[in-house]
Amino acid sequence: MKRNGSIQDPGDLALAILGRRTVAEGNLRTIREELRVTQAEIAAACGVAQSTEAGWELGRSAPSGRRAVRLGRVLTDLREMRADG
């Protein structure tokens, strides 16, 4: 990702789309609960406040740029860990 926030790496772009789509479709809470993690844990992994993550779940806001990439990466990593575990 470039410093100005534009996403250049195709892998990062895919993760950003996943993060944004999860929030836009209203699925973040369901997925988080399926993965058995708290809002605070998702927030910490994404580098945001718990209230920010709560806003994503409620549809008040959506992650963009680096935060969307981080959310996509966190969800992907948690799913993989759960599948392996």
C-alpha cells in the first residue's frame, strides 16, 4: 500500500474488499461470533478502538484503506486458524 492510502498490492486489494464487503453486508457480527472472538479482540488486531469496531458492526461506519486491509487479513487469519485447530 502506498503512503497516500491507495492500495497497490493485489493481495491487499482482495483483503480490503473482503473487509469492506463484510461490513457493507452486515455480516461482521455474525462472523465474529462464529469465530468466537470479541469486538475488543477484532479491534486490537485491526489497530482501532473497540467503539470503532462496534460502529462497523452497526453499519455506522466502514473501514477504508489500511483498516479495511487489516480487517480482511484478521478475518482470513482467524478463519484459517479455526480450520486448522
